[in-house]
Amino acid sequence: MNSPFETLAQESQWWLDIISSRRLGVRRRQRIAQKTLENFRSYYNRGVLHYSKAVAEANGMTAIEWSGHGSAFSDLEGREYIDCLGGYGIYSAGIRHPKIVKAVGDQLQRMPLSSQELLDPLRGALSHLLGEL
């Protein structure tokens, strides 16, 4: 029998394998949908399952966001949607815009997250740019 930590490590690895998968079979998609609903119900906020129109009005056919590019995203079943919400503004340049992906990758290689204690130049630069808009 696995320890709780071993079980969590296996679960984490399952999700990492899913993320790196290029194609998903029917069983895997069904399992992802099942786990997603279970996780929202048990660990995130079960209210989302009741007040979100995408879930509440779906009659058991909940669309689960899976991938995106440009101004569109696809659900787990491959249906495409035009992104009219834009991730609350973070996708105003499009989903996975090449310049943004490159800049984020470059910064992740340098320093993925600041300490929040020391001053970091990019936080100051962003503050300046936004303040001058």
C-alpha cells in the first residue's frame, strides 16, 4: 500500500503525463473530465459547478477548456470557441502569442519568481509603464 505522499506523487505524475500528451484517447478524456469535476467539487469551489453557466446549463456535457492559440481555444473534445473573455485581459495579445511565450520563457530561465523582499527591476519597469499609460 502506498503512503499518502506516494499516492500524491503518482497523481501529480499522471497530470504531468497528461500535460505532455499530444493526443488523448476517449478513456483518458473521460477520466480528465471526471477528475476535473471531482477536484472542483471537493477541493476548489463546488459553487462554480452550480453558478457557472458553462457548467450549470450544460446538462452533463460540461466543456473543459484544454488548449488554445490566437483568439480561440478548444475544449477536451476538440470543439473550438472564440475567446471573447480574453482571460480577464491577459490574452489581449492572443493565446500563446510567440513574442509573449518567448519573453516568458526567457524570464523563467533567468528568474521564475522574485523573492518579493528585494527589489526586482522588472516589477519597477512594469509599474512605470502602467503608471505612464
